Amino acid sequence: MEVLNTQIQTLLARKEQALNLRQLKSINALQASEILINGNKLINFASNDYLGLSQHPLLKERAIKAIEQYGVGCPSSRLISGNLELYEQIESNIARLKGTQAALVFPTGFQTNLSVLQALSKLNAFFFCDKLCHNSILLGAQLSNKAFTRFAHNNIADLKRLLDKESNKNNWIVTESVFSMDGDIACIDNLRNLAKKTNCHLYIDEAHATGVFGKNGMGLVSNPEKTTVIMGTFGKGCGSFGAYIACSKPMRDFLVNYAAGFIYTTALPPAVLASIQAALEIIPQMVSQRQELLQTSARLRDEINQIGFNTGQSNSQIVSILLGDNELALSLSQYLEENKIYARAIRPPTVPENTARIRLSLSAIHSNLDIERLITVLRNWYAS
Ligand SMILES: Cc1ncc(COP(=O)(O)O)c(C=O)c1O
């Protein structure tokens, strides 16, 4: 035990020295635009609840009704006795909204990426992942006996160069549509064209596009080619929890049989399923909220850039202030908190070396006053 503790302490000390130690903060209450920490109310710019749906009356009402009807848990896997009818309603809604033959709900986005990519490796897949893909994608690809490589971020020429070198028949291009940490957007049309030309399959993670982008708010990719697999989450823009795959019918059947993160896990609680279903009803109608959210994000980016900060290639509701240095990122995060604004410093390895940042995520329920306050505090820090 002593040896183990020493090993742990060595690793943690290394992280602390690099100003990289992760620590949990206790939260008393949470909303998309407000957070209560140690009894202090702060404006929350660190939530992925992009439409504020986690507090929406219809989601709450449906969740409560589902608890009354089914109970709080569904203590079995879907393949045993947990496949509540609610699952099938959600899946047919997702397939309709995404324009795919089928859909499959998973417990979490992390589990989805990990286990779907692992399952695809049983079909001799070789993965070409964007360098900035989420950890769950990279881990999933790594489970494929190293049949993966990474292309320079959003760089079609680099992807093409790598594809030209690979003669494998089942090549998969893997990307996020809206990147979680940089808030920039993948060149989806170019990727679709390249995939077609090179006979590749596409795997697109829409975790941060869901709720915010697309005609019906369900992301940037719809009516995809049959060889495309789309992944999305319900725990961010949908305000609930869980994730889905939208795909062809044969792919769905394959995943039900081969995706370990689907097979060997307990079904989602009924309240979660009912709130997802409510979110899917509301989101297509929230056109003006989406437009306003993206306009506010553009205005915030402009203001932040005018102060002198660098927001990189952000083109969405995720606006990162790139600082490069861990100490600087921590110091700005602390200053914001002292001034009643909550936004976390994001450091390597979550983001690449020397790109420590403050990640700001906007929600449709932030007020103009919230945004003005953020800009004023950032201006004061920059000037100090
Ligand atoms: C791009 C991306 N994919 C997947 C996930 C994982 O989703 P979940 O939180 O539902 O596990 C995240 C979560 O942060 C993400 O940012």
C-alpha cells in the first residue's frame, strides 16, 4: 500500500508542479447561466446546457411523470429487461430528425465513442482522427490494435496525404462537427466529398452541435450517406443525459451485438429518457433562441478580440480565450471568480501543450447584462 501511495503521490506532485492538477469544486446549485459555489452566486460560463433546457418545465414535468409511472431506475441492461418503450420513441425521433434509417441510444457520449470505435475495429477499420478529437474518440481508436492515425486539425490536405498512404478497405474519417475546446467547425462538406471520392466511411461526433446547429437544431450533419455514422449527446444542448448513434439499419444491428458499452451496462433511468423525449420535441422549435445564441457568441468574440485576447478559430457558442500558459489561465480563472464569473482554466492534456485557455460556453439564457459583465471583467484583467 505504501509503495502504491508513493507512486500516486509522485504522479500527482508532477501534475501539481506543472500547474496541471485537477481538483473538484463543490457546487451548491447549477443552472446554465448561474452557479452557486460556497454560497456565492456567480454567472456561469462553464456549462454545456446551451439552450438552458436542464431547467425547462416540460423536461421536468415529463421526468417526474416517468418516475411516477416507472420508478427511479431501470436496473437491467437494455438487452435483458431494460428496453423501455421510451427508448424506441427516442430512436425513431432521432432517425427522423437526422434523416437516417435508424438510431441507437447509449448511456453516455464517452461510452458511445469508446465502444462504437472499438466495435468498428472488428470490421478491420482503420481510423483517421482529427488531432483535436475528444479523448473518448482517441481512446476508442486506440482500442483498434493501433489501426489509427491523426491528421492535422481540420486540414483536408493532410488527411488526403495520409489516406493516399493507406490501402486498407475500411477507412474511417473521424471528427467532431463543432470542436469541444476550440469551438471551431469541421469542414463537413469537404470531408463528405473526400470520403465519397476515397471510399471512406465517416464518423462524426455532434456532441456540441446538438441543440445549436442545423435546420432543426439537431446538428450539422443530416441525411448522410449510408456509410456515415453520426454520434450526438443528450447531456449538453438537450439539457438531459445520454447519447445516440444515428446510422443505417445494419449498422444499428451490428452495434446492438458488438458495442460493449451498449451491451454490458444498465439502461438509462426512465426520468432521463422522458426528458430526452421532451427535449427532442422542443429543440426543432427553438429557432430564434439558436439564432440569438450564435449572434451573441459572435458579438462576444468580437469584443474579446478587441480587448486584445485571441479566440482562435471559434465560430460557435464555445469561445476559448487562448492564453498558452497554465499559470496565466489559472490566474484569469481566479480573477473571474473573484468578480462573480465562473469559467474554468482548461490545460493540457485536455488541450494541446502550450494552449492553456479559459473556455467560455454561452447559453441562450445568458442575458445581455451577463455578457456585458463578462466583457467588463475581462477588460479590467487585461488592463491590470
Ligand atoms: C466531443 C465530445 N464527445 C463526447 C463527449 C462525451 O459525452 P458525455 O459527456 O455524454 O459522456 C464529450 C464530453 O465532454 C465531448 O465533448
